[in-house]
Amino acid sequence: MTTAAPLKSIKAEPLHLPEHRDAFYGGQWHKPKSGRYADSINPGTGESLGPVADCGAADIDAAVGAAKTAFDGWRNTPPLERARLLKRIANVLREHAEELALIDAADCGNPVHEMVMDATVAAAQIEFYAGLVTEMKGASIPMGPGVVNFSVREPRGVVGRIIPFNHPFMFCAGKSGAPLATGNSVVMKPPEQAPLSALRLAELIGGIPPPGVFNIVPGGRAVGSALAAHPGVAMIALVGSVPTGRAVMKAAADTLKPVMLELGGKNALIAFPDADADEVAQGVIGGMNFTWCGQSCGSTSRAFIHEKIYDAVLGKVKAKSAHYRPGIATDPATTMGAIISKAQYERILGFIESGKQDGARLLCGGGRPAEAALAKGLFIEPTVFADVEPSMRIAREEIFGPVLSIFKWSDEQKMLEQVNAVEYGLTASIWTNDLSTAHRTAAAVQAGFIWINEVSKHFLGAPFGGYKQSGIGREECFEEMLAYTQEKNIHVRIKPARA
């Protein structure tokens, strides 16, 4: 989608944490009405990064009120003027990319070189939607003489967005692009595990749009529930887990507000016997997203390798996995970061233990690194299991950690049944040199985003979203922009000319 900025200045640049740690709405900072604060923790060191407001329903009510007040002025701002302001925001993101990357690296544990790319991707997403503001077109409908019938698209109102911890800044900034471009005001809930880059974003861009157009309310589950249920919120969007998606949808049901949900995945990589073993192995490792510890809903965490190339691929997978060595995320040399929280860390170790007990063969990893410098962090080695069976827990449940399951297959129909047997359907990757095989398999796999001889990449303008329990709606495309509008039909009877 875009490339990361050079990294050579990162090491010398100090970590610039946000000065403001409260809620931002109506163009101002507000202390949490409960008076509660909670420390944000660096998962790589265990150190506190300072307190952040732990907001609740009362803060959401105030923020939504500010957003509703701002909505009428923002919706009536000429589209090209909205686009101009969005482009200013994108420029700020690029100017501060390394600063924002360091904040996310410290706060969420992902390597800083990846977080720089997150900042540039967010800028590209905002510019993409800024360029589409004049394309929110309706249509005229022929009704015969004396009648004009046409439709127009209008913004929905206040949009609530709940974002996850794996790409905090990219989701906070980039996912604002479509709703803001279409004339909605936005209330963002940053992840409680990693809220700092969102607060720094508010410090950097809070004065660019009119007050109340862009708002951030940090906090835990109570904030997300209040945002989804609030009668003043016209639409709610989430990137998160399937259980969280279900909870958001239930909360939104009482007010019948539309939802956009990009949820979890237990995604498959399928390798046919004609594929090159080295390329497949690279795809297997790359698709697992070990860089951010497999904490990605799009990771291809199940690899189905044909028996003819199975052993060759396994040997190369083990060698290639050695590139990923856990380390302190703010160090540009780090290739693999830390797990976001103690609870998630222990959950992943539980999955690893279940894989061993169920009889899967541990190819590599499975524990924490031995380096003394990493002793206080939440680190797990890149872990690969071979000879995995569909009945095993590691084969069925989303782990959201650095655990890859590899299956051997020989019967295509049986393999496809196993691929589609899980409740998820977000991404899939297919490796073959045969065009018919590629298209036949892409049609058979129940997933919303398919790579062929490629893996892990997103392409701005290409619709990203899932089948089954992996979500509702499509993002990163023109269709996402239209989802933040509602269509109105206008029928005009033209009076005949007077005699």
C-alpha cells in the first residue's frame, strides 16, 4: 500500500509521550467524570508509561453531545473544504511518523520499524478518502414528463469507532478518514491497552477540524459499551474480536444503528504440489505476521501444505522463522515485539501447551527467549507446530499470538472442507502455478480477501472484510465511504406552464 519512512533517525529521537492524558472532545481536554486513571504499561519492559483517563458512560455522553453539536456545521462544510482539512491532517501524520511510531512501539509492543509504516499508511488512507469527497453521488431516475426523481447521499451523524491494540495509531487516524470525509463527526475509543498514540494524535491535529468533529474518549469496556448503545450515535464500527463484535452488535440493536465489524480470523494458507517450496515457506512465515507476534486478524495461522512438498517446506519454515527474534520494540533492529498483556501472554502459552498435549509436533519455539534483557517483558518465541490435525484446539480457535499450525494434505476436497470448517472467514492465501487451480480454489474458500501467490498485503481501494463470523461490511475502499452515508430520494412534480 505504501512504504515506511527511513529509520536512521529513530534511534536518536527520544520517546515523546502525550502531555494530555484525559478525554478530548469539543476541541478541549476534559478530566474523566469519575476521576479514575489507569497506568498504560510497556509490554516489553513492564514499565509504566504513566496514567491515562479511565472514562465511562458519562464521558461518552458528553463527547457524543459535543459531536452532535459539531455535526451540522461539518456536514454543511463544502466537500472540497473537508478534503483540504483532511489533507492537512495527512501531512501532519507524515511529519510526525517516527514520533508516533515510537509511542506505539512502547505502548503496544510492536517493532518501531513497522509502526512507522502504520503512520504512513494512515496518512495514505486519509488522503484516499479526501480524494473521493466529490464521488458521493446519487442518481436520477426517469419517471416521465413533468417529474424529476433523484437521490442524494447524506452523512449519518455521529459515528463511533472502537479500535484494537495491534495497530493503535493506524486505526485511530486511518479509520477516521471515511467518516470525516463524508461529513460525519467521530467519537473514537482507543484501545485500553495502548491509548497513548491516540491522545498524541489529538494533540497534533485537534485544532485542524472544527471543535467536536474529532473526539477521543479513552477507557475500558464500559466506554465501548456506552458508545455502541448511545442513542445519539448514528453508526458504530469496530475492529476487534468476534466476542467483542457480538457484544457491540447487541448494544447497537436497541437503537437499530448500522454496524461495521472487522473481526477475527483463523485464516488458511493452501500450498499445491506445483508451488515452489522456498516461496511457500516464505509465504507461510510472512503470512503469520511474526513481526507483531501474530497479533493480527489477517494472519494465515493455518498452513495446509501438500504432501509432495510438505517436508521441504517444513525445513525451510524452521530456518526462516529464525529471522524473528523477540526484542525491545523501540529498538529499530528488533524484528519481533511483545505480547500486549499478561492475560493474553498466559492465554497463548496455554494454547502452546494444548498443542503439545494434543500430539502436534513442535517444530520450533514454544517458550520465552532466554536473554536477560527481556526478562521483564511479555515475549514468546515464534512457534510452529507441524502434523496438526483439525480436531486440535490450536487448529480451531483464534489464538492471536505467534503460533502457526501446519497441516499435511493429499485430498483436495477433504482439505477444502477442513479449511472451511472454522467459524471464521477473513483471509486466505493460495500458492500454485496453475491458473485453473488458483481460481477454482479461490472460489471454494469461504473468505472475503484472497491472495494468490502472495500473502499479508493490503491494497488501498481493494475491499477488505470477512465472511461468516469475521465481520460485516468492507473497509479500505470506496464502499467503506458509502457505508458512512445514507441515501435520500427526492421526488419533484414540475407544475405545467400557465397558459
